[in-house]
Amino acid sequence: MEGCYALFVCALYELKSGGAAWRAHLAAIMEELHFISCLADPDVWLRPAQKHNGTNYYEYVLIYTDDFLCISMDPKKILDSIGMHFKLKPKSIKTPEVYLGANLGRFTLAHNPSKQ
């Protein structure tokens, strides 16, 4: 193999400061998208939004390393905006079933069955 080239790929998270650099870069992107970090948990991001019928609500993005859980009327739009900064498309956008070991699902409020 003498004279051949080798390409080594090293992820940033292998560096001691890689985690901090990733978080700072991601925080800059989230702030550019007008999200603010929650005081109780800096990996929970929120911003005010409005439904099509005029009702105000908050959109949330929960981040764990490189996993994103988006709670919004249009989560794909938010995830596409984040992915655009990395020039990549998310591998899978789907309704979450598990997040950080907790089972997730839809439920109806007993006192207001029209709300899910």
C-alpha cells in the first residue's frame, strides 16, 4: 500500500472542547431562529408562535446531544431550518415514541376531549 493515501475522519466530540464548541454553535443557530433557552434547562428552547386560528402558543425544541424533539404545529419547518445550517437533511422526522427513556404518546384530557 506504499504511496496510497488514507483519509482519517475524526468527529469533533472526540476533542476535549468539542462538546462545548458544538453547544455554542447550536446555541447561536437557535438564537438566530429566535428561540430562547429555558432558565431551568438550557437544552430546552422556546419561542412564541401563533396557530392558524390566531391562538398564541409556544414552540419547543428539546436537544440532547444531536437528537432533537420539536413540539410545534409545524415541527418539520423548524427542523428543516436547523438542518439548513448544517447543509444536511434530518435522517428521520417522525412522531416520537420514546425520548430519553420515557414513552411518549397522545392522550385526551378527560375534562376537554376536543384537546389532544
